[in-house]
Amino acid sequence: MRERTDFKNLRKKMLEQQLVARGISDKKVLEAFGKVPRENFINEDSYDYAYDDRPLTIGYGQTISQPYIVALMTESLELKGDETVLEIGTGSGYQTAILAEIVKQVYSIEIVIPLYERVKKILSGYKNILLANKDGYFGWKEYSPFDRIIVTAAPEEIPQPLIDQLKDNGIMIVPSGPTGWNQDLLKITKKNGRLSTEKICDVAFVPFTRRHD
């Protein structure tokens, strides 16, 4: 069993061995990963695996992605620091906190009520995060358009409301495809109202959850 006092050292090893060694180089992203304690965003029975190179279950059929994927998605957003970001799928809140360390404002939507209630407490110290419990398919029109959009669950097709709410010259990072390893992590850029799509890598995310009430 690892002692909890090892977390600082484990975080440093994660940065070096999982992120830098795989090509993550954005200084702002690496600084955020060095600051945010991943152990605060997982279930207590997973503490020993907080910085392992793998996703972890957080209950309700949801997961916290492996650190490298969180870093890759964050770096792919090409953040300067003054952006407003919409996140679909707050989940554990770890990705949300990483973003909040870098950008001006994060708007994050979580559809699973118990996760939403839990993450509200975990993220209460951040003044630049606004959370909502609703169907992320429709985005958050009230605060749109957004400089960046990040989706942390996989829809089979990109929701049109999210495309509509992305600013011109904006970037969306989203996994897409049926459940399983044949999903694509996509980088969608909007310029002059037109979209260009680039595949980043193969991924496996939980399905995009809809509300049917």
C-alpha cells in the first residue's frame, strides 16, 4: 500500500514519465498538472492508483481518464489563458480543475445528478468555474459562444448545438464513435463558419449520456 504522503512524488513522476516523455510540452498544461492533486478527484478505494497510467472508475458508469489523455486533450485546445471554455461531462472534476488553472472561465455540464452534487463540493474553491446539471447535448447557449469546447464522453455524431456555440476560430476536442476502442479523438476547428476536422488518436470513452425525462 502506498502512503498518501507519496502523492507529491507520484505527481512529479506522472509529469515526467507519462506526460513529458510522451510529448506533452505546453508549459501551462504541465504547470496545471503539477498543481492539481488528482487524488482529490477519485474514490477513496482508488487512492493507491491515483497517478497510474490508466482510467479509474468514479461510479455511475463514469470514469476519470488516464492523465495522458487529459493532458493531450487540454494541450490540443491550444490555450493561451484568456479563453472561455465549455466542458461537456464534468465527471470527477479533474479535467475541469486543470482547465480552470489555465483559462479565464470554465462552464461545465454534468448530467449525472450524484456526480454533479459531489463535484460541486470538490470544485468549490475555484471562482472561475460555473457548473450545471443538464443535458450537455444542447450545450449552454446562455453563455455562448465559447472560445473552446471539450467533450469528455463519446457521441456517435457531434451535437449540432455544440458546433453552433463554438466561436469562429474556436477549437472543439471531442471523442466520437460507438463504445469501444474504435473511437476517434477529434480536433474540430471553425474558421469563417466552416469546420475542419483532424484525428488526434484512437481512444475509448464512455458513451455520451442523454436525458430522457
